[in-house]
Amino acid sequence: MLTGCQTGGQDNPVQPTAGYYQTGTASWYGAEYQGRPTASGEPFDKNALTAAHRELAFNTWVEVNNLGNGRRVTVRINDRGPFTDPENRIIDLSERAADELGMKTAGLAQVALDIVAGP
């Protein structure tokens, strides 16, 4: 499941190398968190291309591929989560990222995560 990574966690974030990282379920969060501090300390912006992940280091860039429709978006990790259904959900996307992936209405999507150098 991991490519060139060590196991991590909230206190020991993963410093991944570029390439495939993980497959699982994505969810999203939006207006109810607008302006609240993220785990990285920056304010949450539902219109930014950002995401929450339980293990990846802050400022890691991840290409998210919606396996259901083939749409992709590149996001920057700036928060921790998802905390709902942690056994199955692997990433929590900003509202804008969810919209770009075409998953906003459904709320969840099966995705593959690839670590990339930047947007």
C-alpha cells in the first residue's frame, strides 16, 4: 500500500516519495468549517484545493483520482482527518476539490491517491 514511505500517524507524519500511495473512500467538508483553524494552523478555506489526511505530512501535494468517473484534482494536505469511518475513509477534501472531482452531491467517492511534487 505504501511506496517508499514509513508508517506514520498524527504525531509522526509520513514523508512520502512521489507515486502511488493509497486507494479508498474520499469524503468532503465545507461551509460549516469555513475559517476555522486546520490542524496545520491555517484557516480552512472551502474554496481552496486542500485536504485532510491522517498520516501525510502537511504541505504534501496529492493527486486524487475519482475511480468512478476518471476526474482528477491536485490538493495540498493541511489538516488531519477524516475522523468519521476512519477504517474506510482515507481523505477529506475541501468543498472545491469535491466539486472538481464530481463527488459533491454523492458525498463519497472511491479514489486513488498519488503523491506529486506540486500542483
